[in-house]
Amino acid sequence: MPKQKTNKSVLKRIKVTSTGKILRRHQFGSGHLKRNKSKGALNRQKKTSILFKGEAKNLRKVIPI
């Protein structure tokens, strides 16, 4: 059976830590209409967050780690 190909579009959007956790960036607030959003909401979106276990499990099938 051939090897599974890595989904490059997913690989560019996430980062895998040395312990195996998957980090992602937030989507909200990066584009336009920032004037209506609060400063705190915009600052929260700048931080990276850890994926939940269920989401990470599905992503590991797409990117063989």
C-alpha cells in the first residue's frame, strides 16, 4: 500500500510542538471591519491556541506525524 500524502494546505496553517500538540492561529478579525471590534477581541485573536483532542485526532490523519 502506498504512503499517505501530506495535505500541504493544512500543514502550512498549523504547527506541531515537540510534545505533539497542534497549534493553530485564529481566523476572526484579521481582515476588514476591525473598527467595530473591541481591542481585547482583536488581541485575543493574535494568540495561537491549542487544538482540542478531537480536532487534533482528525488532523493527524491528514498529516502523518
